[in-house]
Amino acid sequence: PPPPPKTIKFASVPAHLRNNWENYYLEMLMIAGIVVYFLNFFTGKSKNQRIANAWFTAHKSLLDSNFALVGDDGSKDVDEIETHLQKESENIFTLWCSGRTCCEGMLVELRLLKRQDLVSVIANAIKSGTQKDQVKIQVNMNSEDMDSFVFCLANKKTAARLSKEMADITTFCPERRSAIPDKHGISANTASNYSIMSEIPEVTVAMLDSKLSAVLSKYADGIDSIHFSDQ
């Protein structure tokens, strides 16, 4: 006779494991956090790239009119340059310009917020957005065609830091003076934000001409410091 059919036995699942999602809250939170982190990474990365491209597009004509070569990275021929901005990281972009009389070159560095970093985004939000995107412009002059002096104009908080960190300022112009509206040609509201450190008093008047004074008055909150040095 055929053997009797075997009966299937179902293991009894403990009650605390039956559709009890409360036991997996930690895992779900971790997965949700990872998803949010990567979404923020790609979103912030794309936004920084758009900001950098928009900045270059807005200033390309100005750069082309002042420099013969815009976007040279030193490793390619001029005809082979495809992208002018060099991407150093997800939030730092650089641009090198050359070909101007009495000027060896100019390095523009876009230091954008770390929008790709969720921790930095949250920290900046907690601080009420105190950190801002920055543009750092470094112009290397031809030393044979320039006078020898040290001059720095910076907002008061930055001036206090630079007077301790920059050896040329500490050595040649350690005294910080407040900008004088009538004497330096800038508005009273703007003058109260800045300190001046100058090796030669006459240099201050020469540097703060009508063009620079107009820019300072128009963008009082946008200019952190201007540092000119022969060191």
C-alpha cells in the first residue's frame, strides 16, 4: 500500500513578531536618513554647479574684455579648453585668467556653501544662514611694475582676524583705523562696517578712488576684504 501523505506543519510565529512594525522603527529611520542624505547630495551638487555656471555666464564678457585668456588650467592648449571653470570639489570652483599688461594672472575661486552635505545644510540653518557663498579673487601683479606697499580694507570682524594671521599686515600696518566717510568718499553707513590697515597714509586715498568707493557703498554687505601687498 502507498505510504500515508505527509502533513505540512506550520511553525507558530510568536505574537510579538506578527506584523509588529514598531520593532523596526530604528531600521526604517536609518533607511529614511540615508535616502534623504543622498537626495540632498545630488540636489545640492546640481545647485552648486548651476550657481557656478550662472556666475561665469554673467561675468564672461567682463573677463574676456580684460584678459586675453580666460579659463587656462595650464595643462592644455588654448584650443583644447572645453570647460573654463575647474571643479575642485562639489562646492569649490576655480577660474584662471591671464594675458593682461602688468598682471601675471588672476585666480578666481568660488567657495560655495556645502549644499551637498546635509550636516552643513542643517548647521547653517540652525545659525540662521550666517554662512554665505563667497568669491575670492587673487590677482598676481608684475612685481617690476608695482609700488611697494601693504594695504587692507576689511569688515571689522575680518580685519581683527587678518591683523593676527597675515604677517605683512602685522609687520607693516598693525594699526586698524575706521574708515572716515568724508575723507574716504564712502557713505557713513558703509564706513562704520570697515576697518583700514595701510602702510602709507597716502595709499588709502589712492586706493579708495571714486570707483571703489561707489562699489563699497553699493555692496556694503557683499565685500568681505580687499588686501593689496608686495610681500
